[in-house]
Amino acid sequence: MFCGVDVGSTNIKALFIDEEGKDVWVKSVPSPRRHDGHGVVTDGMELIAALEDLVIEGWRTVGRGKPIAAIATTGIGEDGLCLDDNFMPRGAAIPWFDHRDRAEAEFLLASDEGKRHPWINYAFSTAAAKWLWLRKHRPDAIAGNDPWVTLTDFPAVWWARRKFICTTLIPRTGVYDVFRREWVPELLRISQAPPLPEGLVAGTVVGTVAPGPLRAAGAASANTLVVVGGHDHPIASNAIMRIEPLARIDSIGTANALFAETVSPAAGAATAGIDLSLPVRGGPGISVIGPIEFSVPMRQAFGNDENVKAYLSARHLPGEPARSAPTIAQALDSTGSDRHRRVIEAVTVEARDFFRAMKRVGIADGPMYATGGWARSRALMELRASIFGEPITAVHEPELTALGAALFAMEAATGRMPDAMKHRTTEVIEPRKDWMDAYAAW
């Protein structure tokens, strides 16, 4: 068995695949949270305990008495913890979506050094802004020379007893130059960064599982490999890139994240709003992430997710294309019978514009793939294909992020790249010719 663990904002998940790469068990439980007086935070050891319970439950169900061969973790990008010499967290991890550090993010954005690195998108979610906030309000959580590791990497760090940060997560700190492949000393200084550990590429073997609950239960042994996973959107996208290396991925869940990689980025291209990172498997070039709000405007328009699901359950969306491209604000303010369609069109126009911006950064016009919960809506996919002006291949894998981590674990243990993605259920959705022509006229 090979296990992929997904440390999510809302839920944590464990997924097991067998020696043929087939899913044999998956379960999701709420991410452990507690309140620190400002908002919800994550206690690192509570996270470890919850993940170990989940992994042990899965192993007891499908493990057939044999220890897991390898395990990898993936998940959110900016949450993190400082660890002491015994690998114990000094404080709790602030979630990326917490706005308490907005002032610190604005300070970094307005700083001279921040302006010299315009491709770094400083926001409340950036780890550097959270470091500054901790220095002011929780100094014990970041004091001394204890290295900082991401919450996503922490389970692997704990199990292998080796501090590291995945290279897909390094740029999420806000103090790294993806073009020079180096930390920026001035940004480290003004963000009052804690010490940062070695960077390791996804798929690297960190070590083996140390004594603890996993080994005591029999789920792991002294030979169970601990493998680097990384940032959730890139790891899920890399699973699709195992099918098509030049794929451009439209990942549509709570947020809409667009992803692609290029080995020849365009120098000096405008990158406003685009997050730049490192290729999942290392090597030259960059990866590009386009973050877009999806659920928020949809809930504003429909009231709740159930209404959205009901509307998108049709085979084709009702109504006709708008005469011109609506903005989200215009769509939400509209009162006509096609208001819901206008909101979906407006969100999709943002995605289309991101793909165009990604092309200016150097992303090739590779085939379009879609994944995530909303990719299961054929009506939505048909509309997006019509606005994008090209077919979309939807990958119907419910837990693609955890699967991506499990595939890296399997690859590390077997020494070969699994071809398991070729057996996943996919569906090609073509644009509607009449809609595509109308949208092209925009």
C-alpha cells in the first residue's frame, strides 16, 4: 500500500492506493482547529494525532497486515510552525485565510524591496506577513533559532525527524526569487523571517517512519518511506501532467486555481495577480498559479451551494450568451432572468483572462484539463469550453490532491513512474459552436 495525506483548510484526508495504483480507501475528516483569541489556528500535535488515527484506520481496513510501503503529504501553502530541537511546535499555525496580518502584508507590499520584486504577490495569506504578525503578538512562537516548516510538510518532518520545506511551498513564503532560485536577503530581513530549512523537491525520500503510533499499530515499519509531497494545487495538477505534460489545468473547487508550467518563462512579462512558483519536479523554468474566487460570487448569486448544484446539474445551461463580457459586479447587480448565467460567465471570463496572462508569461497552448468538484458539472464545463474556445478534458477523480501525493509515494518506493492516471475516468467536453462564436465576438 502507498498512502497520500492531504492537509486541507477544511478537511484532512488520507488515500490509499495498491501496487497497481488503484484507489482502495479514502476518508476525509474535519481539520482540527482551536481558537487563540484572534481566530482559528491549528495545533501541530493535534494535527499529527488526527492524521495518524486516519492513516491507521485506513491501514486496518485495507492493509492486509502489511506495513505501508511509503507515505507522502500534500496540502495548503502558507501555514507553518517553528520547531524546537525535539521537533515540537513552539506555537500554533495561523491559517492562510486569516486576515489578522493584513497590515503587515500591506507594509511588505509598499516596501522598497517589495516593489523591487513585483512578481511576489503580498497578501494576508503570505507566510512573511504572518511572521511579522507573530513577532509582534506571539513572539514565543517564533523566537530563537528554531526553523520554520510548513504545516503541510510538518507530518513528514515529524515522522522522518528531518526538517525541510518542499520547493513548491518555498515561494509561498514571499521571500524567494523564483528566477534566481534563491532566498532574498532583504526580504528575509524586513519580514523578520525565522530560520528556514533545506528545500527538497516533491518525490524526494526524506527518511523512514520513526517509532510512534504508526509503527506501534503496525501501519508503518522502520522501512516505510516518508516522501516529500508539496503544495496541493501543483500536486493535483502534476497528477494530470502524468497524462499530458503540457496540460493547462482548471481546478474548480471552493477556489478556482489555474496551473501550468514552462521551462522558458518570458522575461519581464506582467505577472500582476499571478502567483509564480517552482516546477513540481524541479528543473528549469517556473510554474504559474492563477487564483480566482469561485464559490464566493456563486453563493452571493445563488444563496448557497445547494442552489448552485441544482442549477449546474443540467446538461446545458439555460439562456443565451451575454452581448458583452460582464464583470462579476455587473453580473451580481443584474436582475434579468439570465442573472445566474451572467455570474457564471463573469467568473469564467476571469479564468480566460488568467490563461491569456499565463501565455504572456511563457505558458504554451497545451490541452485544457479540468478537475475539482465543479468539474463534474457538464453544463459548467460546456460553458467554460465555449468561452475558452477549446475542448476541456474533465478528470473525474474526487480526491486528486491526495492521489497526487500517493503517486509520489509509490514512485519513490518502486523507482518507476506509475501510469495509474491513464485508467482514471475522463470526459471531453466540446464547446458549443453557436456559443463559442458569440463569446469570441466579445
